[in-house]
Amino acid sequence: MQVINPATEEIIKDLTEDTQTSIAQKLNQLKKGQALWSQKTIDERLEIIIRFGGLVKANADELAEILTKETGKPITQSKGEVTGSLNRIEHLKSNAKKWLSSEKIASGEVIESITYEPLGVIANISAWNFPYNVGYNVFLYALVAGNAVLYKPSEYASLTGLKFKELLHQAGVPKDVFETVIGAGSVGQHLLEADLDGYYFTGSHKTGVHIATTVAHRLVPVQLELGGKDPLYVMDDVQDINQAAINAAEGAFYNNGQSCCAVERIYVDERIYDEFVAHFVAEVKTYKIGDPMDESTFTGPLTRAQQIDIILNQINEAKSKGAEVILGGDRPDSKGYYLNPTVLTQVTHNMGLMKEESFGPIIGIQKVSTDKEALTLMNDTPYGLTAAVYSSDENRARKLLDQLNVGTVYWNCCDRVSPNTPWSGRKNSGLGSTLSYQGIRSFTQPKSYQMRGL
């Protein structure tokens, strides 16, 4: 399997893909290792994960460079992800013991309690766009809970996945407790046929449905963090239109829009629409596009070449139905998987751009006349991940946010994830939760004790 630099289209490295046989061998070792790992105390397991965090911090520059070279993420954003994602470890330090320890529920003639046992060996089929954030959400929490992990990084972030393995083992996680599987979708299919105790996937809705249906007969836990078509609405009472536009632009174009919670469609009250659009375009024009290893670059290449055609098709379809491209809409004349940041107006919901996930540097901005119209449009999607409202009136914003069928809502912010609150999707955006206490317990199975003395 070739690892390709999306900025230069050069081959970085050749990797050997796993086979059904190698996966079976790794799984067999993990089953043995997990039995011993689960016998360690929560504090002992957590201490090892804390050491892993120290190693990540000590090697942050190297890790960021690897991430940038294999995904095209601008180096400043890679450094931000490598160091910023360590807040997951801080969250575990503060909360793991509380939420994984046994609980006494009732005392009396019969003492009732609950323990939280690990699932066993889980598969973590992860994503390339934020491999530290979405990976840690699963494998660090699973390890602290006493599970062994068979980790399959995306084929577009395999070198990062191999560094996870190296540093976890260096920190003290036994080699038979965390193992990687390298390869594309066909290799992932082998995992679905293996005797695993749970599946945790981050990626597309299509692949998530395939995973869930394939393993359904096994009756093991399946958790899916899938895509989004996340809306942002700017009300007419917003105090600083320029700042709202700056925030919305970053939410739409950070990491080239390659985020499940990126702002993918914007609705603006007609009374401030023109001013907002002008500020928005002015902000996006300041984004430097180019070499992702350059510290001043904000927009690098897309990670996958095939995504360029998907986005160009959205642009052409929208234009054919009356949309106006007011910025970008084409590719720069250079090597690499680049696409100029693109802004469209005169958009409607009969265009795929406003309904189907784009996952790239493109945004449609639609004019609305009332909060009711905005609410209807924001809910007009098969996805349900996040939604944002900008307003100076919390009550007005809250009234709308309460009616949105999504897992996370934002007021005067967007495109952010906190380990303190659950990260969960509704509808086509997924099943289950990571992060928060719910995410800590996602990798356990409760056992009820009913104890009566004689």
C-alpha cells in the first residue's frame, strides 16, 4: 500500500497490508493479553496512558510533520491537533476512576451494586481527518477501561497510526494489548468477519451502515461516528457581524472543511445578509493556500484526490440551478490535491450543496426572512450532528436550538468538541456517544450484583 503526500503527489512510503491470516494472529494474541490487562487497576492503566501523553508531547513536532505529510493538514493545525488532543488524557485523569469503579446502589437485606467490566477486544476503525482526536476518543478510553484494541487507522493516516502503536508500547501498554491493522477497505472487511467484542467506527454514513448490518447477527456493541451537514444560522440581532463572519469562515474552512462537524451550510437573516457575506468573503480571501509545511499556510490540499470531483460536481450542479460562485470554484494551477476555497450564494435546498455532505473547502450561504424559516431549513437534512446559532439574545437562540434534532448545539461558537460533554450523532450522523462519562462507560458492560447474606 502506497502512502502518498497529497501536496506533492509523491510516494512517501510503501506499507505491507494486513491479511486475514495476520489479523487472526493479532487477534489471538490480543485475547490473551486482554485477560491480564483487565486485571490491572484503573490507576495502573491510567498511569501508562499518562506516560503515553508525555511521549506525545515530547515528540509533538515529529508527529505533526508526519500527520501533515500524509494528510496535507497545514502544519500549524497538525501541531494544534497533536497537543490539543491531550485534553482527552486530562479528562480521563479526572474522571475515569469515578465512572469505571463499582457502585453501591442500595443497602438492606439485599445489597445491590453495579460493576463495569471491559468488553474484551474491540476494533477501532478510525478516520484520517483528525486521527488524534477521534482515535483518542476510542482507543485511550477503551484501554483505560481494561480492553485490548485492534486499531485500524485510515489508509490515509497509517503512518500516524503506527506511531500510536510505537508510543503506546513505549509507555508500557503491552504489545498484546494494542495492535494495528494496516490497509484499505478490503482489510477492514476482514475485521468485520473476526471474532471481536465491539466495533467503533469513525467515517462515512455508507460505511457505517455496512459495518452495522454486517456484524448485526453477532449482537456485539457497535458505535458509529458518522458525517454531518452542519448548519449555522446568523440572526439579525448579532452584535458583531464581522466577528460572526470570521468565526463562521473558520468553522467552514478549518482543515479544508474536512471535518464531520465543520460548518457545511450557512443561513443569514436577510436584514444583515449582504454585510455578512461581504465580511465572510473578505475573511476567506486572507487564507493562504499552499505548502502545508509552511507555518503561514491555512489551506492545504485535500487528503483524497477523489473528493475534488465530488465537490466540483456539487458546484456545477448548484450553478446549473441558479447559484452564484462569488469566490473560488476552481483548482489552482499546481501539483497536489488542491481546490480553491469556494463560496456560493443564491443557493436553495434543491441543490446537493445544501443537502449532501461536501467534506471540503466549499460553503453555500442562504438568505432567510424568519427564525421559523431558518429552523425548517436547518432540520431539512438526513444528518444530525451539530448546529450553531449566532445571536445576542440567548433566549431567542435557545428557543431555536431546543428544536434542532442534532447531538450538539452551539450558541455564538461552532465546530468545537469538548471531552466533558458527549459527542453523539442522530439520524445518519451515527449511534452512541464518545467523551463525557458516557464515553468512558461506552467500553464497558455493566454487571448487576444482588447480594444477600445467609
